[in-house]
Amino acid sequence: MRPIATPDIPVSLKDRFRNLPQYLLPQRLLTRLTYRLTRAQTPWLKNRLIRWFAEHYQVRLAEALEPDLRTYPDFNAFFTRALKPGVRPIAPGDRVACCPADGVISQIGKAEADTLLQAKGRNFSLKALLGGDPERAKPFQGGSFATLYLSPRDYHRIHLPLAGRLQEMVHIPGKLFSVSPLTTRMVPELFARNERVVTLFDTPAGPMALVLVGAINVASIETVWAGAITPPRGTSIRHWSYPANGEGAVRLDKGAELGRFNMGSTVILLFGPNALRWGAELRAGAAVKMGQRLGKAKG
């Protein structure tokens, strides 16, 4: 399952015009406004917003731990809602990697050295995705990757595919382009340009990275060990290292919650070369659920 690099393909004039607002919109301003709106606790406003969203996107309320929309203190609490126990069973097996999120597979396969496939005719750099550090990218060159797009109706908590020890976290400021299928086709190196949070783990399959990619209106990305990472002040890359043991060490079980998008986006999952074999049935465009089997560690 190796994605083949493809040459740039002709782009229709219609798609160019549809995508043009991505370059013109005040991304940061709109995202700040979204942050405030989604945390407004005025009852009539948040109830109307939640009700409209649930109906418009056909949210599966029967799966929610709390199906009564009026009980959520604000829209963001509803958007990041918990699910009922057992709704997302975790694929068994210590070496079986489960899906970290609900969504659709955008791309899946193997990296070509430092190159990952974004869309037909679009590639991007693994090193750039991980913040420009060649040593950070080296364990994943030529390895397995999967890109998962989370739609607005999906469950937006991110879970660990394999039990792991957190080694490093990196916040990389950047643009806030949409990550819709259209924008993914149109914007060069989209995932290496957008703001993102990189988490690096040691697992039974060796090094594993989960990259949480921000987008317009994704007003905050948070992790269970550090809380909200974005929005930050400043434009510098921020880096955190974690010890193997003792105070500050972070170990998570397979299927445990890692973090969440406060408004939705994309997750990129990385493994090293010859570390994991993806399920033969997995293809770009396939819908997936958190907890389902994605592949198995080799060896």
C-alpha cells in the first residue's frame, strides 16, 4: 500500500475560484470570534446554536453520554461531547493499532523517504510537518502514515492507537486554512503549513507520532496532560520533553483519550518503516470509527 507520487494535475477554474477565499479570509480573526461564540453560555444563544448544528449535521445523539442538548453549558462542551461506554469498542490486542478518531481516511500508505501524499498531485514534507527538525523526522522516513479527516458531525476526542509513553510534544504555529477535501486538493503542503500539535510516543510498534492539525475555526487544541495548547501568543515553535519515569512522566493505555479538537480538523498518524501493516481493506475515502482495527505491529 505505497502511495505513488503523481505529477500536478490540471485544476479547474471553478475550483480555483471556490478556493480563493482561503487566501483572503482573516483566518485568525474569524477563529478568535469562533472561540468566543462557541463558549458563550447565554441559554437562548447556545441552545439555538447547538440545536441547529445537531440537526444540520445529523449528529448521532443516541451515542452521546448526555443526549439532552440543553444540559451542555456551551457549544464547545457539546462539540467535544463524551460518548456512552461501549459505543466505540477498542480493537483487542497489544500490538493491534486502533483508529484514533472518527472520520474519513484522506490518505493511507507508506512515505516515500521524506515525502507524504496529501492528495493526487500534492505531496508534502515529513520533516516540515514535524517542525523542521531532521532528527525528529528520521524515525518515520519511509514508514507508514494515515491521514484522517474529521467532519463536523464526528466525535472529536482523539485516542491513543497503542499503549504508549509520551516522549515529546511540539506546537508549531502556522496558517489556518480549511482542511476540507477541496482545500486539501488545492493548497500546496497544506498540513505542513497549518498550525499543529505534534505528539511523539514510544509504543509496542516503536516510535509513533500523532499530529493534530489545526484549521480555520479550530479555536483550540488540547491534550489531557497539558490542557489547551492553542491558541498561543507569539509565532515561535514550542517544545516539551517528558521523562520516562517519575514526576512529569506521561503513560497512556491503548484507547485512552489523548486530546481533543475544540472544533474539528485532521489527525495524521505516523509509524516507522516496517513497524506496522495496515489492514488490507483500508483505502482513501473509507469512513472509520475510533477504536476500530487499523493494522498490526510487525514482528
